[in-house]
Amino acid sequence: TMGTEATFGLCGKDFVILAADCQAAFSIIRMKDDADKIWQVENMLFAASGPPADTANFVEFIEKNIKLHTLRTGLHLSTKAAANYTRNELATALRKGPYQADLLIGGIDADGPGLYFMDYLASMEKVNKAAHGYGAMFTLGLMDRYYKPDLTLEEAKEILRLCVKELETRFIVSLGNFKCKVVDKNGVREETLFPAQ
């Protein structure tokens, strides 16, 4: 589903950074402008775009089941395992009551950082850079141009700033503020993209 939302993800040298706009809208009406669309699930990040009810319900369902798995087995799922589990649940729901949720999943495993792109039809791919929503049409080219495998955090934040500025130029409607979170070997933290925010 392609809405006026925008979520971005970049996989750096030793981190994954995700950014998402902060507005919750219904049709052409902005309901709130401080929505957090990036969930922390154990030591991973899930950025979700789509109708707020679908994204919140689905990500919370995944979060609780991953937590249950950890409690039952004492083992933490890798990012790859969590992404595959999420994809399977999305695919199963597709045949019953589909969730209109597009996801970016980021985490750090023994073999380094991983970023997974997943759409509402449950197709999944491990990627270095990703975007969802109409914003993807205008920003994937920028990401292709500036991305490099050994990206530093500051370089990644600069690419995301360029993406947000591109959307401000192209979109008639302002997406407002963007929230940005990073996962690395030290865990999950929020980062500021623009000093004024």
C-alpha cells in the first residue's frame, strides 16, 4: 500500500538506521504529528507504514510472540529469524484478514548488521537501503547515489537528511517531523536528524 507516509532504512558498517515520518493521517486529515512508527522489538527495530491500526496491531502481535519465544526457549531470535517469522505471519494473515503493513526490520547479529524490506504482500528481501511509501519513488535514487557499504553513522544521517529534503521539495503536503532510531552493538537509541527537532 502506498500512502503519503515515508519510512527509510540504511545498513551501515556496524549499525542499521531507520527513519519514519511522525504523522498519523486519515484520508486528507492529519490526526496527530508525533506518532512513533519505529518499534523496538527486543534488540531490533521495526519501522511500519500503513493504516495505524494495522501497523500497531501487527507489530505488537509480532513483538509479543518473539518475547514468548524467548521466554519459552531462553534463546533470542536473530534479525534474520525474526524477519522470516514476521514474513510468515504476514503471509498467513494475507489469506484471512490481511494487514496493510509495510515493514523495515533492522538489527545486529553475530555476522553484522541486517536490514530487511517487507511489503504488505509478505515479500521480503535483505537489503542495504530501503524506503516505503510514495517517498520511495523520490528517494531510492538518492540512496543509490550516496550509499556505500562502509557507511558511517554521520554519512547515513546525511543521506536521510537529503531524502527528507527531497520529499519537502516534491510533496505538496508536508510530512512534518521525522523520527530516527539506530541499532548497533550497544543496543537501540534515538538519533536526531535535524538539530531543531
